[in-house]
Amino acid sequence: MDLVVYNTLTRRKEVFQPLAAGGSQPVSVGDSQGSAAPVAGEKPLVRMYVCGVTVYDLCHLGHARTYVVWDMVRRYLEWRGYRVRYVQNFTDVDDKILKRALERGESMQAVAERFIAEYFQDMDRLNIKRADLYPRATQSLQAMFQLIQSLELKGFAYRVRDPIRHQIDPSSFRQAGHQPETPASVQYSVYYSVRKFPDYGQLSGRKLEEMEAGASGRVGEEGADKQDPFDFALWKAAPPSEPGFASPWGWGRPGWHIECSAMVRETLGDHIDIHAGGADLIFPHHENELAQSEPITGKPMAKYWMHNGFLNINGEKMSKSLGNFTTLRQALAIYHPMALRLFLLQTHYRSPIDLTEAAMQAASRGWETLQKGIHCAQQFCKGEKGSPEAEAMQAFQAAMDDDFGTPGALAVAFELAKELTREHNLFTHQGQTHLEPQALRQKSAALLEILATLGFCWPEVIGYEEIHLAAGSAFKVETVQTQIEAEQIEELIAQRSAARKAKNFSEADRIRDQLKALGITLIDQKDGTTRWLRE
RNA sequence: GGUGGCGUAGCCAAGUGGUAAGGCAGAGGUCUGCAAAACCUCUAUGCGCCAGUUCGAAUCUGGCCGCCACCUCCA
């Protein structure tokens, strides 16, 4: 069975075949016993680049969706037997960072560093795996220079002599510790000439002619020195009083798109497997990246361009002006991180997703359902870790192979979780289960593997106490340290039973409440006896 | 204006030619002194609307209506 992915470039689903298809074929369920993965050295490599954040503020819910989605894709590729080299950049030089630095009287670097740390704090809570590499724009300047020079040489870029001008009051930068540079005699901005690249627009499916109508009247002062309104800056000259970098074109700062072109090339090479990001990046960001890279390398920049849909809030686009801008941190103060992850993965990654209070509550309950299943699964498969049930894993793979169909994959997980919970309850309440221990272990292993592959995490069970099934096979049940001993519980239950027999229900309920407060739940059974369990 | 996408139960959401997955919420029931927990059952003759193709369509075609995104910084 093939993994199929939707490629923005071709606007259709394609069979996924990595460029470096060396070594063995990816493993699929049934190829080998259990979940055995191929030997590490034989795994085909997948080179994946995801556009990261501009670090001038806390992450918002849209970022959460994007990075959860690509984390899921990465994990699934790994589960599928690929070795994924995952690179995600930080844009740490940008006008918005500059503005923030100015407001706070800090250096651009200090602002960037702080929000990078905040980024990791948020993403860790969502259980997003760290990238193999986090290149930063400020550390990739040489690669950018090289690329811009190549573009100039090949005639894709042109220089515009820049008058030294001060856009921002220089004194504010001095306060922030910036030492003005000695002005160069001449400095230039460098622009990319879109007309020179015949394929411009191939990724976003646009033609320059079609866009002109919409763009006319929107080109402001920024584009005053451009030859064409769609040309974009590769290098922007800046007054020496402003933060910037020395370059072959004098003092200035890089254009936004060039950094990714340079970093992709520097970290993963000229032709990578997957280039991913939010749908809003298709145009102009990715279109421009592609236009900058391909004429120089002579190779397609990426084999698969993938984009995730947007997150809306109450049906509206999230934006600061609408007042519905929600930071991840605010959301995580209310909802469990895994409930948010569940919410995000219950929608296909390319569809828009609408976050509402009701939807998040449903997801929170859904996570509770999964958690119960996980808890039961942990107990069922502790000890002998069996292979995951083939039927469930095949259903999971079928859903995921179709362009990462997480909603269908989650349906499999929910069915397993509910079944395991039911079986576990049958056991705790009646002392027996419908299914054989072997089947329970396989289903448990399947549930845990599916959820782990989708990037969910849960606490490991700390201690176990052996319990026995009617079938004679042992399971281990979690025990929690409580201050009450079993004998005391039994004694209180006996007291309560006596009270119940005497129809003294208020006393019986008092004892039940007392135990409840200690985390002990009583279950009155048909035969008159009372079971108890610790929470 | 251009481009792309979407419209499936109260809500979320799969399904892309073979007779509507799953979750959340809800209803009824079993059990109980009351509970708790659990278990069982039920909840779209219908997939925006109208035509067409087909033995058969939520799925394909055409038209219409509605919603959204992108075209400007944006995940």
C-alpha cells in the first residue's frame, strides 16, 4: 500500500516516494512481525523543511495547528519506516522584531532570543518533537549573500541605489545599545525580477497578468523603486543608524523570502523532499522561495510542497484587529494540551478548522475518553508487550496513507479506547472480560502505538499491583499511594454494609463519602458485596 | 476583479460510484435504598438546491445558492 500526499505544486495527490530512495522500501503493516522497523541504516531518508515563526511575539493558535500538523506528518513518516531530517527555521531579523525591540528598548537579538525560548516552552507542551536543526536567518547571512550574488550574475536580480534615509529615530536604537555603523559610500537594495523567471506563479497557480488587477493601487511607497510591482526585495538597504548587517551591497537587512531559500539549501540541499508551511505562505513566500532557488540550482526546490489549512475562531479569521487573537498560552491555561492536539487532528490538515468553545469542550471530553483507554491499555499490556493488533494497525495505516487522514485514524483509536475501557470496567466490576488476555494486549498495544504516532503523550504509570483475570493470566494494575490501608477500607465497608442492612442510609452514605474523599470508589454489586477501587 | 477551497445529524467530522465511520452532546433502559461506575439500545430513507449520466450518486457532469481563504505582513 502506498502513502499518498497532496502536492500543492501539482494540485493533486501523488504517491510519496522520497528522492533518496536508497536502502529498503518503507515498512508496511504485515511486512514483518509486529511493529518492527527496518534497520536504522536502511531507512530511506526524507528531507523536510517547515517554515518557522518570526520571533517577535508569543505563538498563537494558528501556529499550534501548523506545528502540530507537521509534527504529525513527521512522526507518521518515521512510523512508516523513513528517516526524517526535519529542519525548521527561526526568522530572527524582521521589521516586526525591530519594532518590538524599539518598543522595549532592547536589541533585536534579545527579543528574538526571548521568543524562541517561549516558542519551545509552548511547543513542548503540545509534545512537538524538536527539529533536527533550527537555522536562524542571522546565522545564514553568508548563504544568502551567495544566493543573491548568483541571482545577480544570472540576471534575476537588480540593484537600486539607496539614498541614506532614516525611517526610525536613530536615537532610539542608540538607547537599545546599537552602535551606528560608519556609512558606506554607496549602498543598494537588491530586488528579484519576477519577469525574468518564466515559471513564476507555478506554485500558487497564478499568472502575473491576473494578479495585476488586484494589486493595482496597493503598491505603496515600498515598491517605489521596483521595476515591477511584483518584484520583491532580496536585500533591503538600511540606514547605518538602524540594526543591520554589512553586505556586498552595503548596510542593510535581508528580504524575508531569501532566508528560507538560503537555509533550505544550506541545511538540506538543492532538492528536498517536503517543503511545508501554512497555506498563507503559498503566495508570496513559497512562490518567491522557489523563484529564487530554482534558477540557481537548476533543480526543483522541493518534490512535494505541502500546506496546512487555517485555523479560524468562531468562524472568523484570527487577527489582532478582530480582537480574537488567542495565544497558545492563553488556550493552554484553559484546555489540556492533548485536548488541543486532539481538536487540531480531528480535522484533516488541509481543511480549515474552526475553533469554538463548544468544539474545544467536545475535544476535551474526547481526550478524557482516550485517556481512559490509554490507562486501561497500560494495565492490559504491562509486563508482556505484545505486538499491536494487525487489523487496527491496518485501518490506521489506510487512513493515514491517504494524505494523512487523521480523523479516520482517530476513529480507530476511539474504537479501541472505548473497547478497552469497556473490557477493563467489566473486569473491575465483574472480575472477568469478554476478550482473551492476548487480544486485550494486542488491542492495547495498537492503541498506544497509534496515539504515540499521532504525537499524543501521557504519563507513565508509576507502580503496579498484580491482578488476575478469571482466565488465570496476570495483569498489573496501577496503584496510587494513599494514606489509607486496605484493611481500613475493608473495615469501613463492613461498617457501611451493616448500616445499609439496618437501613441507616445516611450513615452508609457518610462512609461512602469519606472513602470517596480518600480516592476510594465503592461499587455495590448485585450479590450484596462491595468492591472498591482506588482512583 | 482573479485564484483556490468548502457546504454530510444538535455540534465536530470521515466517506470521492454500491446503498451514510468515529467523536461530543442527547434520549430510553438494566442495575441501585439512593448513588457511583458500568452495560445495552436508540438518534441523517438523508449528504446546500435543481437537473443530468448510471442498474445504482453524498460520491461523476452542468447550473444555481450560500460560506471561506489567498491575491498586502501573516502558520
